[in-house]
Amino acid sequence: MTKKSTIQNAGPSRTAAANAVLDVAEQLAQRRGYNGFSYADIAAQLGVTKASLHYHFRSKADLGSALIDRYRATFDSALKAIDQQAPEAREKLHQYAALYESVLSDERMCLCGMLAAEYATLPAPMQKGLTAFFDANERWLTTVLEGGLRTGVFQFGDSANERARLLLGALEGAMLVARSYGDPRRFHAAAEHMLADIDAGGRSGPRKTSAIIAERRRNTAITSR
């Protein structure tokens, strides 16, 4: 049985208290957006004072930048795990889509996708962090798609980079639409259709994202977003 990647918190070393603040803030941002929560919300959930939060993150802008930095590191670790565990390009993309679907099934959104909807209102450092996150994902997807083209696993007419941009945007958008209906199956159907569209072997390929998620939940604990 192929080992599946475990998504774990990554990024700069912080105290347990600082990470607890980030954990709560991340969940709030994934469900409400950056402008939908305050330090008071975090303090209430942790049972601490707002002043204690400022000890770790002087401002909400500092907190927001730390959230993006940690999320980028977490996602980068997940992509590296996929590269190690899934040698075949088709499987890599199914595992990639499964990362998004596992978040949505927990009634949350991709943190950076959620924040991107508020891009114009975010501090400049957060905007820069969001762009870096999406750039990194596009580069990884481009590499996977190029590999699939070389081996004949994938077949499409545009460039690998253009298809990577399309796939990333479509997955993020599919999450938003599925969330508005409260129906993760909409995301799953959209993701499977997108992957089948570039698959030279059609829908008869290896396991689909739902099977990957089910196996991950049986065999590993999803500890981050």
C-alpha cells in the first residue's frame, strides 16, 4: 500500500502559546476571513486576555503575516511529501486535490484562497505572502504536469504553466462554490472532472481524491490545514 502524506504544521519555531494563537486564528480565518475575526475572538476561545495576544503578535497585521508564512511552510511540506510518496504524475495530482477536499470536508477553506478574496483590504506584507503561496503552487503543478506530458500520462494542448494556473484557480473556485452550497461533493465532482480532462487514460486511472482522503483518515491524523 502506498504511503500517504501527513500534513503537519511547519514553519518557524514558536512557543506553544504562540502556536495556540495561530491555530485559533487560522481556523477563524478559514471560516470567516481575515476581516471576520478580532483579537477578542481569539482571546475568548483561548481563555486569555487580548493583552497577552499582543505579547506574541504586536498587531493583527503581524498575526496575519505569520499565518500565511506558516501555511505556506505547511503546504510546502505537504507537496514534498506527495513527491516522495507518489512517483506517478496522475497520483500526485489526485493527492494534491485531496489536500483541498480534506480542508473543505472540515468546513473550512484554503487559508490563502480565503484571504485572496479580501486581497484589496490586506496589509502589503500579507498580499506579498499570498502571491508567494500561489506562485509556489503553480511551480509545483507545472513540474508535475510537465512530467505527466513527458511520460504520456497527461494530454492537453496548452502549456504546462497555463494548465497549472487554470487548475489552481479552478480548485480554489470550486471550494468557494461548494462551500456556498454546504456540499463538498460539488468540489469532488469538479476536481475529478478537471483531472480527467488532462488524463490521457480518461477516468480509469488510479484512485480518486475521495479514496485518498478516506485512506489518510484511516492511517494518519490530519493535524493541519
